[in-house]
Amino acid sequence: MIDESARQDGAAGRRPTMADVAQAAGVSRALVSLVFRNQPGAGESTRERVLLAADRLGYRPDTAARMLASRRSRTLGVMLTVHQPFQADLVEAIYPEAERLGYEVLLSATAPSRDERRAVEALLSHRCEALLLLGPRSEAADLDALGRRAVVTLVSRRAPEARVDSVSTADEAGVRQAVEHLVELGHREILHVDGGDGPGSAERREAYFRTMAAHGLGEHARVLPGAHTEDAGVAAGRCLLEDPARPTAVLAGNDRCAVGLMRTLARAGVAVPDEISVVGYDDSHVSHLAPVDLTTIRQDADRMAEHSVHLAVGRLEDTAKAPREVVLDPRLVIRGSTAPPR
């Protein structure tokens, strides 16, 4: 039962405290602390009573005070690019895993006017204990230097030569699955719109050439320079519309690029997949929305997020560990954007 007098006192103008929550919930202050630190020791009914009391009082934990008292921030800083749907999926999955381990998450975004260095320095200035960098473009030497200053985990990027941990998908296996799917449908003229200098683009481009050659299609292999954006897909679509040797299938660098490509083809009256099959990469949340229905290579955002958090927390507990690399298997997801060629 909630103590109404405590609620009224907390509403009298002063900021409610943990002691107020304890009094209102009829438990000890120590137990309230356990609940807000998500630590074991409180039963589910007690936890609910404490959270209800806190909500009625308008109590919020004083994170800054806790940081000063413990000399630890227990905060993971995440650098991301705002307009990348797959990175949004990663962030969504990072939060619950970090909170389960007792860590807060602080985000810092890159933008045309804000490079990775500024985004990272902002996280460090807020005393983030570890950094999770989603698809960083920085040179390996710069990542290595950062890894010697702070605990760093790369997500969707490998840098074996840098002193950082990393979580990525086996891009060669993913591209191989995509090309083999198209070959099995009967396609020979398969174009790759690459991701430019984006993370994983070089590996995917090389894997495309190798897989085409392995199927005796080396002379049919063509790469159109692109980027991991809808605009790159739009530009690629315009090139295809003007191409007299139009391919029957396209492997895009990622889902965003594929969506831009499909939009341009649709506006020109070119049917997907009846006239051109399209495969994306990522299986971000936009890929399965109607009318996109995109065949794509799935990167498991939930598992990548879970591994990235555990790598960062593990290194905070033992900074002497050698750099660790986790490589996850991708999976082809067949939807409605691929079909046999005419």
C-alpha cells in the first residue's frame, strides 16, 4: 500500500528522494536502490510497488550523483548515423541488454556537419565508460589510437589491426548466398551496386566478384559505384534505365540503396521482379514493409547488439584481454523482389 502522506510531502515543492520512495512503498532505502540499479534482491511484487511509488512521487534517480559517488558512470556511449535503418535496429536492441547489465546508454550521432571524431569526443566528455561504434568509417590507425584511450567495440566493421573488439557479419557468406539465389533463379546478368567507402563495402564487392567467377559468370560481373543511401539507389536506377544492356538482377549494397533503386524503377514503369530482380543487404525494418517486400541478406541486429554490449562490459572488467572478434552468420531472406528472369 502506498503511503499518501509521503506522496503529498513529495509533491510539496521539493524534489522527491529515494528515502521518500522507500517510505511510500514501505520498504528500506537499500531495497529501493536495488530496484533502480536493476539488481537482484527484490521480489517482483516489491519491485512493482517501488516503481509505482516512484511514479506517483515523480521520483527519478539522480544519475549524476550516483556517478560521483561510485566514480563510475556505468554508461555505454553509442556512435551512430541517424538515417541508417539498420543502425536504428541495433540501437533498439542495445538498450535492453545494456540495462539488463546495469548500464545506461548515451547516443551521439554523426552528420554531414559532425564527423566521427566530434561524435566520439562528445561521448568521452560525458564520461562514457565504453564506446560502441556503429559502422565507423575512420581509418584503422585512428581506431587503434582510440582503442588505447578507451574501451571500444566496433559494430558492423572489422579492424583486426586495431586494439578494439568487433562484432560483424560474414559478408562474403552473405553475398555468396545472394548471388547464388539469383543464379539458381536463372539470372546471369547480375549487377552489383556497391556501398562506396561504407563499412563492409569492400568485402561485399570482392565477394561478389569471387562468387560470380565461381559460377562461370566472371565476364558478366559489373559493379556500379554507389553508397549506403536511397540517393545512391536512385542514381543507380537512372543509370539502369539508360543502359541498353540492362541487367536482369541487381544486388544492392544495402537495403536503403535497394529501396531507392526500386522506387526509381517503379516510377519509370519497370516492374520488380518481373523485369529486374533486386536483392538488398541488412534486413533492416524497412525491407519487409509493404510495398517494398525486399529479398535481402539478414544481419541479426539483436545478436550483434547483445555481443557488442557483452564485449564492452567484459573489457571494462578486464582491460588486459586481447582484442576479440565476433563474426556472425548471415541468412538469405527471400521475399517478393526476386523471381526468374523473363
